[in-house]
Amino acid sequence: MDEVCKLLTKWKGTRFADIQLSLNFSRITMFDNNFFKEFRSVFSKYDLNPQQLELEVTETQETLNKKQMAHLLEELKKHNFNIALDDFGVEYSSYEFLMMADFDILKIDKGIIQKYEEAERGKTLVKHIVDMGHSIGARCCAEGVETREQFDYMKEIGCDYVQGYIVEKPMAVEQFEQKYMFSGEKEIF
């Protein structure tokens, strides 16, 4: 968390001054009674917009105390942090989890994106998830987009964002800065 805040501070005054970075915390960490207090303590050391941080939450069978998770997500939203429901559409996904919190982003699991082309009903399912996300006020991100066909379909159905090798492979911060911030390259994709 501290490293992410330092990075966002470093990028002030650059073309990435308003970039949003995502953070994944383990459920064990998030269920610690002091998590929110410590999170706010680190964040308050920096002059940043809370909207620049997105916390990714994954629904799994191990998300044992849903009331505690709902309370934490409510506190984060009260302080204007973005919340993403990660890996939506896999094993343990349920509408119940969607009702627990006001998610800003639904991140559609790459397994669904990779398989949707295999059958027409897959396309229908992905479109339904995007439409449902929009109807509850969430933006949608398709994870694992690797082909132009996948990208074009996500664009066609109104998916807000894509994540995957078609955009860029994972890279170290230094490589990212060199390639996009300091090299003069205009677009990431």
C-alpha cells in the first residue's frame, strides 16, 4: 500500500497523474480487525485522491464472514475508494455478493473471456454480465483479452475496459515508466 501511494505521488505532474491503481489484499489481511484503520493511516500520509486506488475483492467459498466484509467495503466506499469485484463469473460467484456492496467495477474472469468464443451461449453470457454490471451502476473489465476478436467483441457489447496481453504484458514499474512516461510513446493501446 505504501509503495503504491509513493508511486502515485511520484507520478504527480506527469501524464499519469490521475491513473488508478488496483490493490489486491488477501482475505486474511482484509479480515484483520485493524485493516481499515491501518489502510487509512497509510493513505493519509499522502496527498492523493482516494479514487486513484481500487481495492480488488474476490468472492470465494473462503469469504466466510460476509457481514464483516460488507462492513469493510461500506467503510471503504464512504471514504471514496473504488472497489472491484475480481474474477466475477467463476466457481463461487453469486448475486448475493453483488448485493453486499456498491462495486465500482466487475472484473469478468479471464476463464469466461477465453471460452466465450466456443459457443454462442458464451457470447450471450458475457454480454449479460456486462449489461447486468451497467444496470447496477458498475463498470466492467474483461480480464485475459488476448486476441483482436475478443477485443472487438468486448467493444461491441460495451465492456468498459479490457485487461490482457492484447494491451500489454505485465512489466516492472521501471519498464512502464521508460516505455510510456518518458519515451514519448503516446498510447498504451
